[in-house]
Amino acid sequence: MQLLLSPPLPLQLFQDFEDYFSDNVNGGYPEIAPIKGALGIGEVTHFSPTRLWRRELHIRVASTAITVHSVYQILQQSSPEADLSSSTSIVRTTPPDFAPTGASSFRLSPLEDPPTLSVTMSLVNLAHVCTHLQNASKARLGLTSIPSTNLHLTLAHALQKQDFLSSVTRAGPTPPAPEMIADPSSSPEAEVTQANIASRRLWLGLKYWNNEPVLRKMWMVSKPTKRIWLNHHDLGVIVRGREAGYVKGMTNPGECLFVTTLPLTLALPAAAASLAYLNARLSLSYDYNLLGSFIAGSVVGNIAQRRDRANLFYVLEGHALNPKTASNVFLIYQNRQWTYKEAYENVLRYATWLKRRHAVTKGEIVAIDFTNSELFIWMWWALWTLGAKPAFVNYNLRGESLLHCIRTSTARLLFVDEEVKAGFSGDVLQELSSGGFRDGKGAVETVVFSKELELEILATDGVREPDEARGGVRLQDMAILIYTSGTTGLPKPAVVSWSKVRLAGYFVSRWLGLKNGKDRFYTVSSAHHHASKKSMPSFVNIRDSQCMPLYHTSASSLGLSAALQAGSTFILGHRFSPSTFWPEVRASSATVIQYVGETCRYLLSSPPTPLDTQHKVRLAFGNGLRPDVWQRFQERFDIETVAEFYGATEGPSASWNLSRNGFSRGAVGRNGRLASLILGGGLTLVELDPLTDAPLRDPQTRLCRPCAPNEPGELLYKLPDHEDEWGSKYQGYYDNPAATASKILRNVLKKGDAWYRTGDLLRHDQDGRWWFSDRIGDTFRWKGENVSTTEVAELLGTHPAVREANVYGVRVPSHDGRAGCAAVVLDASGEPSAELLKDLAQFVRMRLPKYAVPIFLRLVSTMDVTGTMKMQKGELREEGVEPGKVGLDRIYWLLPNAESYQRFGEREWKALEAGRVKL
């Protein structure tokens, strides 16, 4: 059975609704009865949307191009009240933007029954048909063809009936004659035989209006591997304009929804129906994947430790020596590739060279300051081969920040590639070579990797060190030193344990479903250097920005480690650019891409092209994807799944969200009922004092106050009760017990307990979703209220003229607290127009509470971000809005009674200082 639905008209137009339903139920369509109860109202018309517009809106339509969007969605029906013996397919058409309210109708008209078919193969073919019809319309073809199947014929007839197609003709591989298209009965159809059945085609006539395609957009939302469960109530929700599962609500006038039930060969028993319902309500299958991945990672890690194989060198060796995987591609970098066997041999060569030339020994820390390249990986794994520990230095650092990182690593050896060496100043080199640099332990030997040195190493005969060199390693022992981003101070060396490297990597590989020899995991970085201010860590300009550097935990522990443990291919990019990102993804046949911070926003800033969806990517994985970017990124680039996570390099745990629909879009974590029950005791949110950022405590018990659902609070992770067991989850900072202890909060939910402070404000809801609110210290207080910089920035980012927004609080004379200031990058350069400044003022005032409206706008040409793509606020906050401190940036302000943002300069600043202006 098929139904055609669209949004309802006013109720007075629905007088014959009951008669229509009675006729069709008696005529053999019992499935309509429960739908009637769910939808409640409706009216039937035999006019298609385009006919309605042409007849009733002729004057309006005459000078306007019609653009009809069509979306084909395959859904599986599930309801405790309904018989789950059928799957449901939906075709959706959306009318042009100009159609006024009231031009739509609710149509429920039975179409022909499609036959039973193999659902999976048919859906794969149907996805190709949707793409083909969309491309044919863009190419302005008058006639095109698709394979002749019963399902394709049913869809084509439905589209023709609704005036999206002008003709449907079944013929052979060559176009039919014009007279046959005009009147198919004029020429008898050729007999279908076993010899010609594969060449039968459906020839479709495409329609255009004012040189615009009527069928403008058509794509597959559901896929055989992505099931959507809907019941009759959900259909009512969709028709009323609200989202249900993957299916967005019908809100556009004249919008159509084709619904087709496809009988299955086997009816599902009642028990299966109940299980499906419980799965949808409790997220059982989601939790099964989440918890199963956790458990599998723990089991694999513990087995490796018992076998004295915690070092990941053994995973690389296992792939390299296994005849089934040795020839699989392990690494692709700049159009070169290395198999697992070749990578293993290179690692042994580097390890042999390190031992012979520089006497690197077991347990020694060696600093690496490399850009993304294969050299980074060979050096990193070679140190592990010898039982040594690499310290990953952020290659953007300069001056005191760089010296601080090398000094705190205690390394006697520093390896630098030629690209990084170009940014070393004479003062830095002189300081490193001084005998007192390492607290009296001697100078640091700086080794620059030249092309000649690389060739020398590759000519070395690699020798595998005995297992004793890597033996005695526990999962809680240090594997790598990775430095925090240092947005509020000098970077601190976080201890990354074997547990994190091995267990987190294995968890990610299983959670994402990475396949041995099939998946290709793409990550990219930049080698751009940007001078630092005030000896703080360097920040990166977005035009040459880092996407995922190997010195960061996401790329090393969650990226390369995950790909390695899955036996997949790791594709390493060197420099990120929005214009080259997708060409590299397509050329490498990547199936998974890794993002961080603002990467996805930068990709959206590039002009759309027809190639945006021409890729093999099934999943985007990373952290920091803003909610205002999430959906636009998925829809424009046709990304089926977003895997977002939240965590810190030194943190004992993380949160995970595998999002395939709107339910968890924008969340940084998600747990179903089962996962919440099992994992819920390991994390909590506590209320904070808005003035001191310290946890609020109950005056009687002196314990912290947990947050209610949807109430923001600081996220805490539970540590073991006994301090000597903390190392299994939290290793802290290397050789810095004070910094390690500063992250611990005691007496939280009971006397004597200990929790790790994340320093971030999150909130959670009753459905198990976790949402990022703000970074503690970024939230500011104005007019007695707390303002979340993240929420305000996300709102500003939805304005069509704003490319990027970074919100922070600034001190202003004669006022308490901090006033909101938004540093923004506009799409258009030059002086903003008066209309735009007025529109921005109205935009924020209509959508934000009065205290959260940014008082100041600072127009910047580019946004500075950290090496991990987090927007930098510290220097902006220090500079404030005093005209003499903001350089060439322009400042605007919004006075309480003004209708628009106005220019702010020296005169206005002096008025503030004199107390003549009240904000």
C-alpha cells in the first residue's frame, strides 16, 4: 500500500475526510485505520502540488521558478500497537520557498501495491537512482533512464502522478521514439526474455519551469545499514511539522510525503515487536555497542598486560608478520604508501639507528618536535621498540613556551624536522646547548632531520630488540608525554598511559566499526607557524590551520592507534585547507575523517560544489563540533554518522556520542538506560559558586550539591577510593605533583571520596544526553547573571553574515562584572553596513536574554585558535575594548536604547571612564 501525505490545511477544508477513510478501509486498505487515529485530521484531493499551484496561484507562480525537492527515505515500521510485518518506505517532496501558507493540502491517496522484494539490494539500487535523477536534473537533461525494476517503476509512476516527471516509458538500452513516449500504447513493448531482461530501462522525462528543474534534489537518507523505526504516532508527528527519528517535520506548504509499506516474506513475532519497541525507548542496541566496545578494550588490554605485551609495538609487529595482513596498506602520506610490513621494517631501522648513534635506552624520555609526516611515526614507534618514551612537542611553540616544554620533559635528546627548525631562534638554540639547561644535568642535544640523515637511516639494517627491552610494562605506566594546549598558561606535560593508548584506541576502533583492510582513516594537520605574544603558546591563523596534529591525543591515541588495532589504513595529511580537504579525501578513498574544533565550520565556509557529496566517507569522528554547524555539515557533505567525543588528555575518562539522527545531534555524549545504570556512578555534575567557580557545598554535610537534569554544572569523574589505585585511571602531570593534585576534588558525594575536575560546565537530560555548556573561567557574570560564552557564540554563528564568533567577558570602567564582547569574522570584508549592524542587534536581542546580549562587537579579519583548534580567548579578554589595545580591529557597541550597534572609539571609552554612560 502507498499513501501520499502533506501538511494539513485549515480544518474547514476537511469535511469529506471521514467518507474518504470509510471508502478506502472498506476497499481493502486496513493499514489506514490506525494512521487515521494518529493523524486525527486530513483531506483528500486528486490535485498534485504543482497543479494546485498552477490553478490557484497562477498569478504568483507565473514569474517565479518552481523548485521541488525530493527526498527518498526508507524506514522500518515499529509499533507495539501495529503488526510489524512490513517495512515502510517514504518519498518526500518539498515545494518552492515562495508558496504561501494555505497553499498546501493533506492528501491521503492509495497508490498501487508494490510487490515483495529483497529489501537490502533494492535499497542499494534505489540510492543510485536517487543520485542519478538529481544529477540528471542539474545537467538539464530532457530524458534519462534508470534500471527497470518493479520498485523503480512504482516510484517513477508516483513522481509522474505528482507532476515531477513528464513521462515514464519502459524500453531497451536506447531512447524510445518520441511517439512512444507521447503514447506508450502506440508501439507494442518488446517481449521480455532472459536474454534482454538485464538491459530493460525505464526512460523518464524530466520537467523544467522557467529553466529550473521541477525535481531539483533527491537523495537517500536511510540506507540498508541504517534502520529507522517509526510507528503510526510518529507519522502524525511528522505531518504536524515536528521531527520523528530521521524524518524532519513537514512544514513547507505543498510538501508531499510518499509512504509505501513493503510486505516482508516473514512476519515478525510479537516478541520481536516488543523488543524493537524497547530498543527504541531504551537505546539497547546503542548501549550494546558502547558497553561492548568498553569491555572488549579492557579485556584485550588486560590480556596484553598478562602476556607482557602492553607495548603497541607488538600490534604493529603482529600485522607485519601475519601473511594475511602484511601487505595491507598501513600508512598513506603525500601520495606515498607503506604496507604494515614496510612500516615495521622502517621502525626497526630507526630503532637500530637510535640505539647505535644516540645510545637511546629503555625508559628514557626523548623529545620529538616534528610536523605531520611519516618520519614522526617511524621515530615514535622506534622509541617504543627500544622501550623509550616519546615526548610530543607542539611544533607551533616558540620562545619560552618551547623551552619550557623541553625542560619539563627532562629529555637529553630533541629531534626536530627541517620545517620546524626554520622557526628556532638563535636564543632558543643557545639556551638548549647550555650546560645548566636541564637543572645541571647537561645540555640538550638537538638533532635536525635532514634528507641526508633520513637516507642514512633507511640504509641501516634494522635489528629487532629482544622482548626484555619492552618488558615489565603495566597499563598504567607512561607511554607518551603530551602537552596540554596551554590556553591559560604554559603547557603542562600530561602523562598518557599505555591504558589510554591501547584501550582507548581499541575502543574507538570497535565503537566506530573500523574494518580490517577496508576502512581508511583520514586525518590532516598544518605546518604553519604563528608568532606568539607575551611568551604564551603560539596560536594558529585559520587560513593555515591545524586540523589534527599527531602531537595531539586525538590523532595519536584515538586516530593512529585505532586504525592500527583495527588493521585499517591511516591516511595522514600535512596541511589543512578547506579547498584541498575534500579532493584529498576523494583521492585517498577515505571512509572515516577526523575533525577537531572549528574544522567543520571552515569546510562549510568554502563555496559549495557538485562534488561535495562525491566521496566514500561514512563517518566523521572528532570533538568540538558546534551544534550550530553539526546539521549543516552533515547535510551539505552527506555525512551519515557523526561520532563526537568529549575528553581531556590527562582525564581519567571521556564521553561518547555516535549520532545518526537528530535525537543526539549537538551532544558531546550519550548513554542509554543500561549504560547510564552501569557507567552512571563514574561521573557527576556539581553546582558551582558563580563568583568563585568553587563547588557549592551543603552547609550541613559539607558535601557537593549534584545538579538536576538540564542544570549546568562542573563535570567530575570518579577516582578509586584508595589513593594508591588512582594510577589505574589518572596519572596526572609528569614530575609535577602540585599540578596533579590541583585537579582532584575530595568529599564530593560522600566523605573521603575523590573526583577528577574537568574544569568544564556540562548539562545532561533525562534521555542520557550530555551537552557542553562552557569552560569554567570563560563563563562571566553580568547584571547578576551568569552568561555562557559557548551558547552565545553558537547563536551568533547561526546569523548568515557571521562566519565565526568568539564570545568572552571584558571589564569596563564604572561597571561591576564583565560585559559581553563578541569577536566576529564576517563573510563580507570592509566596513559593515548600517543595515547589517542593525540586523545583528535585532538578531541577538530577539534570541537572548537581556543580560546575555553582547554589548560589544570586535570585528577581526581572522580568528586565532590553539594548536587543537580551540578559539583563543585569553589575549582577547586581556585586551578588552580599550581602543588603544585592540590594534586595527574595529569595535562597535550596543547601548540600552539604541536600535543598532554603533562605532566605539576613544571618545566613547572616555565617556565610560568618566561614568557618563550606563550599560
